[in-house]
Amino acid sequence: MNYNDVLRSVRFALDLPETRVVELLALAGHAADRAAVVTYLKKEDEAGYVECDAALLDHFLDGLIIERRGPRDDGALQPAPSQLSNNHILKKLRIAFELKEDDVLAILHSVQFRITKGELNALFRAPGHKNYRPCGDQFMRNFLRGLALRYRR
């Protein structure tokens, strides 16, 4: 899934202004200004659109985790990967929103997306695990839509 879409969807779900997005990025050690954030939030066909990279989205998700749950006990920040999979994004969102298995299933149920507990657990497995399953774009879109229904004011 496009990183810009994820950034826009989470921002929409939490009703965050651009300045809050900048603050979340700063919490994770990424310097960005409001003007840069606005270019990431534009749609692909709008003038001034800039593609969001994996590092920026990872910093945003880490900032969201730090804001909602606090910093890690050791205070260390994980290095940003060069590629983010939907599974990795899903894990970070689950951590940030402190979602349990039943919460994720309820979010998906709210948008009429059916998945079993076993299928859900497979998305959170390590990539080398025999039961690992890659998270598809359709699943991610439905999860983000359900997240917006749950958290949008």
C-alpha cells in the first residue's frame, strides 16, 4: 500500500492537524516542517504531491507509539527500514492503539470484513515462520477504514 495513503488515513482517523504530524515526527527524531508534511498529505493527482518514503512513515508510526504509550524503557529508537511491509505497519498500529486480537477483529467487523483469529495471527508472525501470511492492500485499507470509524471524533 502507498505510504502516503497510510499517513493520510491515520491522520484522518485521529483528526490530526499538520502541526501534530510534525510533532509526532519530532518525537521519533525526524525533523520535518509543516510545508513538507502538507506535500505528503496531498493526493497523487494534486499539484505539489511528494511521495512519502518508508523512513518517514516509520518515524510517524514510532512518534504515534511514543505519544500514546510513552517511550521505550531503554529510550532507544529503532532504525528505520528501507521498506515497510503492510504487516510491519499493522504491527505498529496495533502497538500504538494498544489493540488486542478482539479489538482488531471488531474493527474489521465494523467495515464488514471477515477474518478468522488464525488468519489474523498469521499476519503478526515473523516472515520466516511457517504460518506467516503477508498482509494485503485490501486488508490494510479495510483496517484503516475501520480505525477511522472507531477513533474519528
